[in-house]
Amino acid sequence: MRTKRSRTWIIIISAICIILVIAYFTKPDNKSIIIASVTRVWGDITPSVNKPMYYEQFMDLNSKSVHIDDWIFLKRIKYQMGDFNKTIGIAAFKREFFFYSSFKVKK
């Protein structure tokens, strides 16, 4: 009876360790996080990649508002809106997961 229970715990702990190791080695790079964050925050206002001059100027101005906290297994994405930083999502497993579907930007 005792061995079956300990075997179950060993399997659960091993699965959690494997998931954490995969998460550590598959964190996305900061450049892709910044591009995805600026595009998510600004939405339709973001210039298209077809006009590289405007796109690069837009990204140069707005990429400074993105702050990335690198934790061990994931990255927290914060966007500076006015005087405060707002956490807008996390990045793990080569993807960015945002907490909000869209943002309202005053025109």
C-alpha cells in the first residue's frame, strides 16, 4: 500500500520537474516579446511592416515602454502607461500570453 502511494508521488513530482525544465529552456527572446506587446497594446494603430520606415520609428518610440522581468521559468511583461506600470501578460513556452484581449487607446 505504501509503495503504490510513493510511486504516485514520484511520478507527479517528476512530471512537474520535466514541465519546469521545458519552461526554462523555451522562454521567448525579448525582441519578440516587445514586438508582440506593442502590437497588442496599440492594435490597429500600429503601422504595418509593409512601410518599414514608419514601423521602425513607431517601434523605436514605443518599445521603451515595455519592461520585461525575467523570472526563472517565465517572463512577466509590463507596459508603462503614464506614471505606472501595468502587467499585461507573461511569456513562456515560446509564446506570449496576454491578460487582456485589447486595450483602449485615446486618439
